[in-house]
Amino acid sequence: MKKILLIFVITIFTNLKLMAMENKILIKLDYGTVEIELFNDSAPKHVERILTLSKNKEYDGVVFHRVIEGFMAQTGDVKFGNSKKDSFNLDRAGTGSSSLPDLKSEFSNIPHERGTVSMARSSNPHSGNSQFFICLEAAPHLDRQYTVFGKVINGMEFVDKIKKGDGPNGMVSNPDKIISISIKK
């Protein structure tokens, strides 16, 4: 019985250590690599989703379909926004999600400031799935309305170079894309 308990405890601590180590992702863009620290403490389900989709290479080739100067750069539509898939449709990019169920919101008091990474959603606060955005400037009107799950800690200058969209909705006609996302160990 003591052996089983010991094995159980070791397994739990090993898994916790691995989870704790997976707290950064690297987004490779044409302009350079963006390093994002993930906030597992405040948004564990959203971080888990981002890590799952990243490990499955779902984000590789996904376009930044909506980019508004002075506001944010949105990406993550793995269904219609992935330029490597047959389902790619730039006119529909921003309307798709992953095959996984939507997530319950994990709102926090973490502010939306320059470099904040947050889960995009519809008008339903519990509709976050795969799409996310990076704030180009502070956006306090989003605070406690969207789930913040990370922050750019290196490479914000590369995010600034992402092609901006036209008009008030920021749709990009010839968008930049994520080359790959990897987990930093």
C-alpha cells in the first residue's frame, strides 16, 4: 500500500512539474519569434487549450485575419484561417474554431495592456475556443470581459510589424501568418 501511495505522489509531482515548466510559447513569424508567458494560475483551461492546439500544430499556418492599428492583432481560427488546410477561406476567417468544445470564461483582474494575450470570443462570454488576440496598446474597456491567458515578454517589435487591416473591423486582405508555435521548455 505504501508503494502505491509513493508512486501516486511521485506521479502527481512529476505531472505538476511538467505543467509548471510549460508556461511559455514561442510564436514564429516572418519577422522574428515572439515569446509569450502563459498565466496558468489565472486561466488554466485556456492555457491548456492553447498548449493542446500548439502541440497538435493546429496554429501552424493560421493567418492574422483581423488587425487594428493601435488596438490588437487577432489570429487563431484553426478552421477557416489555416492557410495550410483545404478549409482555408479568408472571407470566413474569424468565424471558425477548433473541434474542441468552447471554454467557460476565466475572467481576471489582469489588465489588457500592450502585449496582453487574450482569448477572442463571440458575444457569449463562454465561447472562447481557439482564436486569440495580442493587444498592440492598452485596451482597458476589455478588462474583466475577456480571458487573459498570457503576455508577450519578448518580440513585441515583431508583433508591431504584422500587416494591419483596412476599415473599422480591421480585416486583412493579404494577412501575415503564424509559421509555427512551439512550447518553450
